[in-house]
Amino acid sequence: MSDAVDEAAHGAAGRAAFRHADFRKFFGARFLSGLAIQAYNVGVGWFVYDVTRSAWALGLVGLSVFLPNLLFALLTGEVADRFDRRRIAALAYATMAAAAAGMLVCVHVEITTAWPVYALAALLGTARAFGMPASQALLPSLVPKEVFGNAVAWSSSAWQTSTIAGPALGGLLYALGPTAVFGFALAAFAIAALGLARIRPRPAVGTREKPSIDTVLAGIRFIRSRPAILGAISLDLFAVLLGGATALLPIYARDILMTGPWGLGLLRSAPAVGAAATALALAHWPLQRHSGRRMFAAVGLFGVATIGFGLSTSLWPALAFLVLLGASDMVSVFVRLTLVQHDTPDEMRGRVSAVNSVFIGASNELGEFESGALAALIGPVGSVVIGGIGTLIVAAAWIRLFPDLYARDRLTD
């Protein structure tokens, strides 16, 4: 009887964040938006490669998403700290729905150049630039502090689970035609926006003093003053920037692994399988000790898995390496998100999250551009393998550059 009671109590503790209604709405919106983004990415990747047959064009899609993140980096954090974060995030999802509607138009008129797609990617990137820091800064206010780690793990799990189903769903829908993919993305983004709008309003916590360069740059100064946060954010930036092979998955699916859109969907889903499983494990068994060392070990494993995927010549080994890649990346993401949100005062979270979003965008979208550009020069296999080796070098260097992060024991008090 005692064991059964303990098991029930452990299960309830593992789901503690779901006792709060606003977190449930946030979780649902995050899951739906994740489905939509992943399906949209599969559709755009296949559509652009179908039109252009160019690795460079695939890289430009990632660059188009990233540039608004960089352009509005300082403004987005200030906005998140001064206005209702819930409304900002909801408006961002509505704008993403508009980008999906634009892709439906591109399909309908049968465009023969990728430039309209780049413009829509920039619109999507602008929405994410404002939405990401607002939603990240909103999360800590949805649950009590004592269950925040549980909320981070479940929030990450929602995203990663959606990135399992989203690419596979996108690949299947694309087999019916690109209209099906972008129509689904449009509907899912719209429903996610409505879900966030139903969260109870929370007053802006930021100072009402007149905006200035000093207040705008406060997030950057704060991160520079916290070596553990700076190390975690920058480690993720350079590891994924070098090791990211997402932009090249359409090339691997079509030309190396000899599959169709369904294979591309599986390849895009595979990292999320590992990440979601790891996120669920962390929700129930969070990192208690040696968090910094485990983060560096995970980044090293990420590099090894990237090299393994780059050298794969058949689908199933490639999928296995991508699952391992996603699992290792999730450990790094969990540590980084928990450190950033736990160690940052609430009135600074928007600006700090905005800087964090730029680093995330650089590692993902700019990483896609780097992979596409390098693949155009030396081929896709060489691009992925060199990126994995670069990740291992970065992990080793960051141990020496940020000893406080490596030595970090507990993530929260």
C-alpha cells in the first residue's frame, strides 16, 4: 500500500503544473503552434527545393527567418516587459497564421521563384521575434515558483511532442498537396492565438520609465554579469549553429536516403522523438545534481550524433542518430531555460528572454543558412560532418571559458 501511495504522489508531483488552468491553456497553445510550425517548415522546405533544387535557396529560408530576430532584438524585450505578454504572444501566432495564408496564395498562383517565400519567412520570423520572449517571460507567472521547473519540463515536452507529430503530419499532408499543409498550419496557428488570448490578463511588470538606450540594453548587461547564463546561452548558440543540419534534410531525403515527403517528415520528427522522451523524463526526474557537467556531456553527444547522421546512407541509421541528437539537445535546452528564467528577476525577463531568443534564432535559423551555404560549396555530407566536429570543439572550449557553468550543481534553490 505504501508503495502505491508513493507512486501516486510521485505521479501527481510530476503533473503539478497542470493544476493551474492558465498553464493548461499555455500548454495547449504551445503544442498547437509547434504542430503548425513544424508542418509549415516541412511544406516550405519541400516546396522551395521542388522549385529551385538549390541548397543555397534552402539556406536563405533560414536566413530570412533569422534576420527579423536580429533586427528587432532589443525592441522585442522592451515590449515584453512593458505590455501584456499574453496579448503579444497571441498577436504573434495570428501573424504566423497570416504567413501560412500567404503560402497558400503562393501555391495557388504556382510561383516559379522563391522570393515570395523568403518574404513570408521574414514575416514569420518577425512574429517569432516578438512572440518568443513574450511567451518565455509569461511562463513563470502561470505557476507558483515551487513548480516552475515542472512547468519548464512540460512546456518543453509540449514543443518536442509537437515536433514529433508536426513533421510527420506535414509530410503526409504534403502528399495530398501543399494546400493541405499550409491550410492546416493556418488553422492551428489561429486556434493557438485564441487559446493564449483566453489566459487571464497579467499586468506588465516592467518599469514605466521612459525607454532609453540604457533600459533597452539592460538585458545584455544582465546576461554579461551572469557567467552561468552567458555560458549556457552561448554554448547552445555555437553548438547548434555548427551542428544544425535541419536545412539539409530535404536534400538528404530526396538525394541521399532516396525517400519522398513522408521520409522528410520522419527525418524532421526523429530529433523530437528523443527530445520529447527526455523532456518527459526530466518532468518526473529533474536534474538534481551536477547540472553543468551533464549539460556539457549532452552537447558533446549532440556533436557525435550529428557526425553519425552526416555519414548515414540509409534511412533507419539516420533516424537513430537524429533521435539521439534530439535527446542530447533537450538536456541542454532544459538547463538553459531553467537557468535563464530562475536566475532572472521578473521585471527583466522580457529583455533577457529577447536576447536569449536572438541566440536561439541564430543557432537554428542562422545555422540553417550556414549549413545550406557550406553544402553549396562542399556538399551536404561534408557540411554536416564538419559541423558536428565544430560542436565538439566548442564544448571543449566552453569548459575552460565558463568554469562556473561547468561547476553548476543545482539549477534552482
